[in-house]
Amino acid sequence: MPKTECYQCNKVMPLQMLAVHIKTCMGTMSEDHDDDEFSDNICVVDSKCKVVCPICTKEFPEDEITVHASVCGERFECTLSSEKCPSTSAQPQESKPKSEEDVLLLLAQQIDTTTEFKLCVDREDLLDRAIIQWKRKKAASPTSALKVVYIGEASIDTGALRKEFLTEMISGIENRFFEGAENQGKNPKYSLTDLDNENFRTIGEIMAVSLAQGGPPPAFLNEWCYNFLCLGEIDFHSLSKDDVANSESCVLISRVQDSTDVQSLMTYADEIINCGYTSQIKLDSRERIIRAIVLHSTTRVIPMLQQLRKGLELYGLLNQMTSNPAACHSLFVPGKITKPDADFMMMNCQPHYSEKGTSKERAERKVINFLQDFLEELEMPDGQTDSAAADPEHLTVPHVLQWMTGQSHIPVLPDERRHFKIKYNFDHECGERLGDHLVCYPIVSACTQTVTFPIQHLGTYTEFRRIMSEALRYGGGFHRV
């Protein structure tokens, strides 16, 4: 057991006894010392006695010395032995994120809320213009709180504009810069222009900002792409033809597989050689030829993934992916993140009905039933709707959710999902306010997630479907349609 000496009475005792001993310790003074000599060891300041700590020799108030001595003794023990300091081991260490929710909360804590990263963009050609503006912002950092202003629209970003912008950006990035089958994972498109312009680095930053500031997760990457982002290297032996996303390479693989003789295989000799296969082309070598195509199609996009990794360093996201790839997996690879459907919309609706039993309440309930029918109709597979319900622009439930709230994704964090509600109000007096008029459209307040339906113009489902479809197509901006 470690021992130490009391600097007041020179007694040697176990460290654990010091806290008790100092209460009665009178030092080395003899009984015949007078009060003046005794006062040299104990001073009075502000009506409080101060006592010298026998370990560090510093003065502390008498009512605090007990607590200090216990901590000071632990520190002193560290200097006497090579064992780990108990006070250090008792301190809580930063816990490792165990789930996607933990990762998102950790990223949100890294946002610099004292400054703003402000973007002024136009809805037309939003993706390209936003990427250009993003790279031009030298005086501000994307680690700050993102604020979005749409040119020509009188709106203040209190959260809904940011979520709408990030929703549009993540969707545009997926369709423009990545290729592959829907819900099966996509690879970056090979583009020397985008590589030279460092567009993929900007894309990585946008992905990080989207995860940290309430946007949708970029859950569309192929499994091997995500593994490369986490590790910075690729396992060539694990690649297969399922990892190929390029349409030309997929067609070539199918043709090689379907070849039944050498002559048909030689038809694609130039394309095969361009993929790096230099051995003799013969029927028995089809597997090796396919492997050459797979490696050519996947490895050529590695420079894009390397740029993407640099962008994902924002908020320390790349470090989280590297140290705990399982917790971040569902944020980048499709499978776990579900899209909103009619049931989600209806279970999270909060209509403010008029007095129960009145004609107003019956009309309002009818409109909510129309909304449910409309959402379920949008979920029907193509070709199963009648001619009147056919939608040439292919509206979807996520489009409706984005129109109402600014975001087209289900909130990822459990607390946000639990408190997510869409409030529905009803306007019965538009005729009295506006006089004779032909149509009114629903009014949306995306920041408060509130929709006001004009009851007078929604008497039948046909009217409801027409007005809602027009509002969704032409009412994306912050203005009246």
C-alpha cells in the first residue's frame, strides 16, 4: 500500500488515512508554543481558516481541505508508482458510436453555429449552380450552419429551405454523378472533367453537410464503394460482375457470357482488349475475360472515390466511417433507409377539424380522405391507374412530402421521427375574402409543416386530384401559384 509523509507533523502513514489525519493534525509544535506561533500555521481570511495541504503544501479553506486531499492523494500516488492513475481511469471516456443515430448526433455537435455558410442559388439548373457557388465560398466554411436563399423568392431559411436544398442536391448528385440500378447501389460515373474540377470532393462535402444538418442520407452507394471510402483501398478478389454499374460494361459482360463459340467471342475482341485483357481470347477464358471487364469498370473510378473521401473529412465523418464502418453503413448503402409512403404520411398527419358534428367538420374529413386516396394512387405501379389518374410527370409520395415540409425523406433520428407531424388547416372563407374566383390552391408553410386546404374548391376527388397535381408541379417556390 503506498505511503506518504505529512508535511505538518512528519508522520508517515497510508495515503487513505491522510484525509482523516489532517482534521486533527496540529503540526510539530510543542505544547508551550503560544498562540502567536500557532497562528503561523493557520491563517484567517474572510472569517475562514486556511490549512496547508500536507501533500502539495498549498493552502485551502478548512471546509475544502478534506475533498482536496483525497484528490491530491490520488495524484501523488501516480508519482509514487508506475500504475495508472485512478482519477484518470475513473474519468468517462468518449463512447464509440454504436449506431447511425449516434453518428448523426456526433456530426451535429461539430457544426459551428456561430457562423453561417450562406448560399444564394436559383431553382433553375440548381445542381450545377450550387456546386459552383459552393466551391467559390472561400470566406466561409461548410462546417458552419448552412443558410440557403433562392433568388427572387421572399423567404427566410429557418430550416425548411436548407432541408429542401439538401434534398434536391442529394437527389441530383445521385442521378447526375452516379450510375447503377435503383436500390442496388451505384458507382461514380467516370468523368475526367468532374475529376479535374474536383467536383467529387465538393460532393463529399455536400454529403457530410446533409448528414450533419438534417438532410437525407446518401444511401445509394455500391457496397465496394463504401468499403473503399472507409478503408482507402480495394479488395480486388471480392469484386464481381454485380459490382459493375456502367451500362456498356454490363452489356459487354452479357455478350461474353452468351457467346457459344470463339467466332462470336472474337466479335468483341477490341472491347475486351481495351479492358486490359491481353491473353488469348478463347471460349475457356470467358471467366478471366469477365474478370478483366469487372476490374476495368471498377478501378477506373477510384480517383473519383479518392476525391469523395477528401470531402467526407468534413465534421470528422471519414474518421467515423474508418473507425466504425458498421455504424455508418446504412447511411451510404441502400437497404435500411426506407422511403416515405402513404401510411407514413397519414400516420403523421394532424388535421385541425372544426367543431364535431358540424357541416364544416364533415367537409374537412372528406378532404383528408381525398388526400389519403391521392397518396395511395401515387403508390400504384405504372399502368395500374386509370386514364384520368395517369401522371405523365410521375409524381410520387416523396414529392408530396417535400412540397409540404421541404424534405422528401423520413427523419433518421428517432427523436425527430417521433415529433414529426404535418398539420392540416382548412379555409372555408376564401369566397368571402376574394369574391368570385375559379380556383385556389393549398397554401404550404414548410417551416411550420402546415398545409391549408381551400374547402370550397375541393368538393370532389377529381377536383382535389387536379388541384393537388398542379400545386405539386408548379408550386415548388415560396410564392402563390
